Amino acid sequence: MQPALLRYDTYALFLFVMESPMQSSPILVIEDNADFAAILETVLRLWGYNIQHYDTLAGGRKALSRLRPAMLILDGQLPDGEGIDLYRELRKMAATCTLPILLLSVSDDVYQAARAASDADPHLHVGLKPMPLDEIQAIVQRLVAV
């Protein structure tokens, strides 16, 4: 009896996710912490968003060259650089100068630098990890209409 219940719950979850309205433009997540990335991907999909995930700045840059994401969720420190540097690059390009970005970091130094930039940029939101999921959801909902 237990396996049937498990199958039903999994199927019900599948139907819920499939019936959720999906964004045509994905939310791009650039995050190297596999556990945090998996949580973000799962909850964002449950909230009805299409997700593209990369674990390096190089992968994210490549994706940005071919995608027009609805939003970017960006780690402050990645194996191949700092998220704030990618943020600065994106603001210099016409195609991404108003791209909504949520920059999350465990480093207080990166957080403070990004926080200073966010004062002059209404499309940049900054948070310290771990940021509660309800706060992430509120920011995403504000920036991306499903």
C-alpha cells in the first residue's frame, strides 16, 4: 500500500507543476552551491517558473549570450569570479541594462559592495545567504509576472 501512495503523491505533484503557468522566458540561476541551487530550482518550478541553472560565471555568460531571461538570480562568489563583476558587465550592455537581478552572497564584503550598487539601480536586489524562501518568492513575484 505504501508504494501506491508514494506514486500517487508524486503524480499529484507532477500534475500540479505541469498545470502551473510556465514563463516563456526563463529565470537564469547562476549558483555553484549544488544544494542551494537544487532548492531554488525546485521551489521556483513549483511557483511556476521556467529555470535555467549554471554553476559558473562562464556558463552563465554563455547562456546570457543566447537567452533573454526574465530575471537573473546570481551568486556573489563563484569558482571563476564574483557575481558583482558580472552584474557590472550586464549593466554596460543595452540588452541587459535593466535585467532584474537578485544577487545573493554569504560574504559580507560582496554583500556590502552589491548593496551600494543597488541604491542606484532599481533592478538590482541584494540579499545575504541564507535568505528565507518567502523573501526570495516576494522578490521574484515583484520582478517577474507569471
